[in-house]
Amino acid sequence: MLDEYSLLYWLDFGTLLGAIREGRRLAWEFEFDLGMFKQDYDPRSDLWLDFKKLGYVVQKSEWNIKLMKYSEIIVIKK
């Protein structure tokens, strides 16, 4: 989907480590970490809505974008 929007992006953090070291997502990682240039990130883009329609939570931090499936999120209540 990211390619369809012609965005430059890369795997980041644990997602990148898993791809390089294991050739897949790390077993204990429940999100996908993506890097993208700040000027290319538009939170109003239909791309992020498309991810949400597929059941993903999209979180933007200062350093990256995390994509997590609702079905894989673990909630710990105190």
C-alpha cells in the first residue's frame, strides 16, 4: 500500500532487525516499525485510513510510525 502512494519509506528498529537477522518479523514483535521523511508524512492521507480499515492501529512518534493489528495488541490492566 505504501508503494501505491509513492512514498519513500524503510523498515526501522525491531522490524529492520528481524528482516536482516531472521528474514521475517521477530517472534516477540507485535508491530511494524516504518521510517519516513517528515515532509512525506501526512496524517490526513487516505493511506493511514486504509490501514485502519484493515484493522491496524497507526501510531506516529517523533522517530517512526508503528503499525499494529488490533487483534495482536495486548492490554495489561493495573
